[in-house]
Amino acid sequence: MKRSGPSFRQQKIPLKECPDCSGQGMVQGLFHQMPCPGCESSGFVCKETGATLPLADVVLQLRLLCNELEDERRELRRKLFKLDDRSRGHGPMGTEYTGD
């Protein structure tokens, strides 16, 4: 077990929407919109502490989330492809097209 130094894999930090800007990254000023100071315009804060994350960490966490969602999408497409009868070369009503 590794005891010191950085981990081999990036750890996922649970995120939540910024309560100040409701995840928009901007707050409405008197005459114009301004960057949200509560989340540094990212729209996300740490779920556990509510602290602002550095932008580099926010980018990394969003990339990890995108990768996770992409894996989930691929898995659902694979399951859908298995259910599709046409994927096995069958035509309408289960008939097989012979080219005649």
C-alpha cells in the first residue's frame, strides 16, 4: 500500500452548485452581471465543506464527471444494441434478407 506522495489516480471530489449564484457562475449586480466571488465563476463548490475549489481542480473534476457519464452512455448503448433485433441481420417480422 502506498504511504506517501501523490495518489496514482485522481480522486473525485463531490461537487454541488454554488449557493450564491445557483450554479450560474455570475451574480446580478445593480446594472450588469458580475463574476460570482463565492465560486470564482465556476458555478461549483465542494459539497462537503462548501469551499471554493481552485479552477484547475474544478476543470479536473468536471473532466472526471464527463468521463464517467461517457462510460455510462457507452454501456447503455451497448445494452440497447443487444436488444435490437436488426443488429443480428434480421429484417422486418424476423425474416432474413437474402438479396433475391
